[in-house]
Amino acid sequence: MSETLGHWVHGAAWDGTSTRTAPVYNPALGTVQKQVRLASTADVDAAVTATAAAWPAWRDASIAKRTTVLFAFRELLNARKEELAAILTAEHGKVLSDALGEIARGLEVVDVACGVGHLLKGTYSENASTDVDVYTLRQPVGVVGVISPFNFPAMVPMWFFPIALAAGNAVVLKPSEKDPTASIWLAELLREAGLPDGVFTVVNGDKEAVDALLVHPDIRSVSFVGSTPIAQYIYTTAAGAGKRVQALGGAKNHMLVLPDADLDLAADAAVNAGFGSAGERCMAVSVVLAVESIADELVAKITERMATLRTGDGTRGCDMGPLITREHRDKVAGYLDIAASDGADVVVDGRGVEVDGAADGFWLGPTLIDRVPLESAVYRDEIFGPVLSVVRVPGYEEGVGIINASVYGNGTAIFTNDGGAARRFQREVEVGMVGINVPIPVPVAYHSFGGWKASLFGDAKAYGPAGFAFFTREKAVTSRWLDPSHGGLNLGFPQNA
Ligand code: NAD
């Protein structure tokens, strides 16, 4: 019998009452490693109730106490990151070096959360009216829900929970059922770091668990990351139930290469950002917009580099691992047939890749499709796999026009040596995160992460200053300490004097 992973409630593993489970694969082997429990509505209710009971004591813990726990968590995670990386590689498939990169980007957010004392300072206006002071406080929201996707099982939860905890909230995390072990591992580490029992809860599950969280009366906010249709559903449902919501959705990221760009740099960037993590990144470059005069040369340089990539088991020093499930692998591979029937040129076909790994792994090699028509599903859909499309454009204007017409607006990049063109691009492009000669412009943790349009529902980005604002409520206090006189009765609207 394989292991069955449960939930994490009140500082301990908990099985709940639901008997429904889902398989968790090792995608490089193509075999089921364990089962994960799928919580029922009643399980979610019990888990949230336990978290709500633990919250007041954590809310009232001093900033010094909360920071001490986060700092200890940071040190433990840094010391044991290889252990977590091995879990990520075993369940997601990404290569070990990429798994360590994911953890490093999560640790950055923990670093910022350790500075919560500075970030939660309020404001103070002395004598706003005669003998009256006005000041603002930032207080925690309460029990906050986080629902995360499969592609960053450690980093995406860490975009939210360090800041939420630092600000004095309690957290209920519902990770992806496809790779749930990292969340339980992180929960154990938080306990070891001194987080009081009950303040961090993990509920494993699928739609039933998510739906229960979205409307639970004790859940005050929902932070979601996943595909666009689900993000839109989460936003509508949770906002309709009166919650604060930030729902980050899917993406189709364009990289515009102008004729004056360093084409070697651009080709390196396209390959790294197109095929890293097998293209299963919301900030992956999926479309290269190549200005026609340099398009042949750029495609040749990209093709040359792709020939050097090794696809295989993430534990063997390969460049690129498998896709998350067999179904997803087949769906992504299906776009090669669509490309051919839509008249695009399949330059590199990843279906024939030679793999350094088990025969049953969910493999698809790096794939390059040139001259992709804008009407093709290959261009329109978020494929979320190692498929890089090239669209040839006459010049800058047409390139920006295509990017701005996209329903998505997560990330984009321009490659050029012309500062004026780059400056114009950063101003004109309708996308939330922009790279200039940088392909995956994920902002550092003291800025905030989030896209525009169908890549983010709600108005709050993740982490950085936006994260602290999302996980706190501002309270304005108007205060007067009476000296022996007092004002007498006046039913008019208060006016300052
Ligand atoms: P997904 O939308 O299938 O799942 C995300 C979460 O929602 C999971 O926890 C899942 O259990 C839950 N879920 C799935 N179907 C649901 C339903 N019908 N009702 C309620 N909950 C449901 O996404 P995924 O496949 O895990 O992740 C890949 C997607 O996430 C891609 O679209 C990618 O672009 C996106 N993503 C976006 C960002 C970003 O910052 N914008 C970051 C990472 C991933």
C-alpha cells in the first residue's frame, strides 16, 4: 500500500473524515508515488475552525515574537533546502537546480517578511485639529486562505504565507493536489521554527475543498494562483461572499526582439525562458515576436541552442524535466498537430526527443514552431509546456500591437540596444511586469508581483508592499485627551479648527 498524505491542522498531521483521494505521480518515472486525501466540506470547516481559534493569540503576539519565528524559519529552510528541492523534483519533475532556484525566490519573500516591523509602521498627524491627533494602524485581516497551483509548489505558497503570518494573520493553505508534499513539509518546518500550533493549516483537496474555503465565514481573504478560468471563478465567488480577493491567472508572454538587439543574448534568453521548468511557468516566454529582418538569424540561433539541451530525470543533471501528468503532456503535444494543420512551420519537434530517464515518464522535448498564425490556437492558448512559438512582425509598432491585443498581461520583454525604444515600450505596453533585455522579469520580493488583464483578477498584486496592504486592514484613529476644558454639545458635522 502506498503512503496517503493527509492534512496539517493544529500543528500535526490530520486525516480528516473524507475517504476520497487522488494519485500523486513522479512524472519522471510515470508512476504513482502516493495518494493525497481530498478534504470534504466538513473537513475544511473543522480545519478553518481550528485555525480561527488559534488566530487571536498570534494576532496579539508582538512584532518581535512574530519576527523571531520567521527568522528561525528562514534559517531552517536555508539549511535544509536540498531536502525540499528533492521533494519538488520528485513530484513536479523540475530539475534540481531549478527547484533550488524556486526555493531561493521563496526565501526572498521570507527575508522581506522579517522586516515586518518597518513595513507595518502606521502614520501620525499631531494636532490635526486643536488638541486632536489622527493616526493610522495596520491590523491583520484574520484567517486568510491561499490556493496554489502545481507549478511552484514551494514558491507560490511562500509568496503569501510569510507576509500573512508576519502581519499577524493565520493561514489556511490549499496546495495543488498534483504535488502536495512540499506544503506539509513547510508546515512541519514552521512548527520547528516556533510557530504556535493552529496558526498555519494545510488542507489538501480539489474543487470541493476550494469551494468550501471560498465561502467559509471565518475566511477573510483569498489569495489564488492558477489558470485564468479558475481565477475568474475564484474572484467572482469569493468577492461575492464578501472576501478580499487577489486571483492571479494564466499567461501568454511575448518577447519582442528588435533588429538592433544582441541576438546571441536574445537567443539565450528565449531558450532559457521558453524551456526552463519545461515551460510550466506563468512567466515563461511562449511567443518570440521577431522583427522580419533578423527573424531567420534569430530562429537559427535558437535552434542551435535547443540542440544542446538534455531532457530527462531532474535528479540526473539534465536541463529540462518532464511535464506534470500524462494528460497534460498529451495535450501539449497535440498543439504540434494543430500547428501543422494551421500552416505553421514545426522547426523542432519535441515528440522525438531522446530522453535520459524512464520510458514511462511524461516527456516532451523542447519544441520550436515558426510562422505561427495569430488565429491559431497555438498562438492564442496558454499551452504551459516546452513549446516556443515565433511570430514574425514588420517592426516595433506591430509587435507592441500584438502584445496589447492579447487577453493576458502577465509578463513581457523587449530585447534591444536602443534606450529610446525600450523606454517607449515600458510606457506603452499593457502588461504588469516588463523586462528590458531580461526575459523573466519576476520582481524581487520588495516590489510586488502580478499581471494585468486576464492574468490578475482583483487589484492587489502578490508580496512586496501590495502583499502587506492585502494582508492588513488600515484603521484611522482620531484622538483627543481632554485637558480640563471640554467642547460642549454640537450636533453639526465635526469640522477641524
Ligand atoms: P489550476 O487553475 O488548474 O489549479 C490551481 C488551483 O485551483 C489548484 O489548487 C486546484 O486544486 C484548484 N482548482 C482546480 N480546478 C478547480 C475548480 N474547478 N474549482 C476550484 N478550484 C480548482 O492551475 P494549475 O494547472 O495548477 O497551474 C497552472 C496555471 O497556473 C497556469 O495557467 C499558470 O499560468 C498559472 N499560474 C499563474 C501564476 C501567476 O502568477 N499569474 C503563477 C503560477 C501559475
